[in-house]
Amino acid sequence: MSSTAGESIPVGTGHISCDLHSSTVVFSKLSSSYPLKLLSPRVSKHGVAIVYVMSYGGGLVGGDRIHLVVEVGRECKLLVLSQGSTKVFKTRSGDRASTRLRRSSPQPSNLQAVTTQSMEVTIEPDSTLFLLPDPVTCFRSASYSQVQTFHLAGSASLVLLDWITSGRKSIGEDWDFLRYYSVNEVFVEGRRVARDVLLLDNATPDTSTTSCSSHPHDPPPLRTLKDRLSPYSCYAMLVLYGPQTHGVVADLQAKYRSLSVFKRKAPERFLWSLSPVDDGKGTVIRAAGVDTEDVKNWFREALRGLEGVVGIDEYRKAFL
């Protein structure tokens, strides 16, 4: 659905609002405008709905700005997914239509070059949002900024997956984008319980390595993102919060306690960690893998307990 009849939607914006009627989730609003596109297929599971967040042309380019509002009504279960990775194309000269139509005054060229996405989410009592998109893939020379804010009622639940790949390794791109910035904030009853910030900047020198130069005032050596993040090509962060996640969290905690830590000669192909937040009411999982498929497969199995919450067929759509 593109818009409600007679309604004007600002460029690059979207709105998802759903409520439970009897046992069916009904969208009171499902609207979007170029380059954002929202689609909701029919599902068989009662009390569950799915929305796919996509973009025209298969990706976003420098200057695109997306803003999405999500409102999950009481006792609804909403899965927000994507069809393929969120591709961020390299900066191109000239104006994108989405930027030109939105802009009311000239902007510096460096601001036009950044692709931005923001999401504002409200989750009402006894409802759950499962935000399980495919990873972000930034192409060479791309610059991407993302801010996602979640406001939960006390009995609401959240499953939030935020992850990024190193780029198109098949054609030699490996952490070759200019900049990636992602912020996720979670509030419960107005109280912030979690804030995660990730900044990957190829233009910033790494000062963690001490220079061996005899001149103390020499600049530090410049290490690229590939130097710093190798050998891993996918990094992920998962937030689990609320009663609908307790079963999955209990399984992950048991699995984590069974891990042994010892020195290895070479890096593991896959790493993960678990940290409690808000006095154990929430959990943050961090993971890294040599291959994106390793990370995807691990999350598919780690979150399989959600099948009992959203339905087997619905869950399987999340990690195709």
C-alpha cells in the first residue's frame, strides 16, 4: 500500500500501525513513499502479522533519507522483515529524486552523500515486535547512518537484530565503504534500558597501534577497517527483552554457560557473547563470523524457540 486516498506522504517516509481485532491483526495504517516500500502478506497464525520493508531499485544510494514509524497495538505480534540485504550503493554525483523532492534548502554535498534511515517504534502492553531484517551491505565508497528507537510498555517484548556485512566480497569489496553508523536505543516505560552504538569509519586512523617511529610526533599508522575487523565479514547485535523472549533467553544462557574459554592458535570462524541488561530483564547477544551464512545459520537455530510464539511458517520467513 502506498498511501491512504487523499493523503500526502512526505518523500522517504513510512508508517505501520496495527491493532488486534478478534484474533486478526489489522493495519489501521500501512503507508510509504518512494524510495521506501512496505508490503504485508497474509499469514495463517492468529494474532501475528508480517511487514516487509523494501526499497525501489533494490537498494539505497547517497542522499536517500528514510523515516519509518511503527506502532504495535496491544496483544499484537508483528514481524518486520526484509527481502534480501539492505544494499547501500556508493555515493553518486548529482541529486537523487528522494533527496531533491524532500529538500527545501540547499544542503552541503557531504550531507547529500550520506544515506540515512531512522525508525521510531512504540510497542503497547502485551505486544511484541520482531525486527529481523537481512543485514546491511554497504558497497564501496558508501556512507550510511541509522538510528532506531524503541519505546516499550512494561509487559511488551522486543526481538531486535542489527547486523552488517563487509560488502560484496565476490568482487573484491571487503570493508571498503566510507562510514557506517548505527544507534539502537530501547526504553521501557520511558526509562532507557539499553543503548548500542556502532561506528565504522574508514577515514579515521586507528590509534590502538603504537608507532615504532623514533619521532614521537609522527602521525599514527593508518589501518583500514579491513585490517581492524579481519578475518570476520559479518558482525551482529541482538536485543531480547520481555516475556515473549524468556524461553529463547533461557536456552541461550544454558548454551553460553557450557562454553569453554582457552587460547587458540587461529581465530574461530564464529564467535558470540551474551550480556544481561536492566538487571537481567533483557539480554544482548553479539556475534561475528568469517562468513555471513555462518552468522545467519547460528541465529536461525538460536532463535528457533520463537516458532512457538509466531508460528513455524512465519518464523521461517525470517532467515531465508
